[in-house]
Amino acid sequence: MSGVLAASLGGAPAQAFECSRAGCRAEATAAIRWRNPKIHAADRRKTWLACDEHLEYLRDFLSARSFPVEILAVSDLEAGR
């Protein structure tokens, strides 16, 4: 059953999202939306995914560079919010 169809019928999605930290294959629980103001327009956002273990590391990496950062639950990202 495809992911969209399975989810609409109450089944599990076909694909789990993986953490963006190099070498990590854990399931992502958070989406980190960010942009580099020097090269990205104000409406452009990039998204990294993070597991619970790497969320703080990835957020701090981006914040140290003064990039605007927004944290969402992966479920909010999947819902298109």
C-alpha cells in the first residue's frame, strides 16, 4: 500500500524520515527550517531533519551562524503546515 493511501486508511506511512546528521540513520522527530540570509530570499527555507539526539547539535550549528531557525515536529511538516 502506498504511503499516502496507507496513512489515509489509518495505516503506517511507507517511509520514515531519517536524521540529517552525518552518519545518523535514526528516525527524525523534528524538522529544522532555516535559511542563510546572505544567499536566500526571505521566503526561502531549507529543511534539515533531526532525531532527538541530534536536534540540539544541528540547531546550535545553524544558530552559531546567525541563520534564522524554526523547529517543527515532523508530523507538522508531513501535514504541510
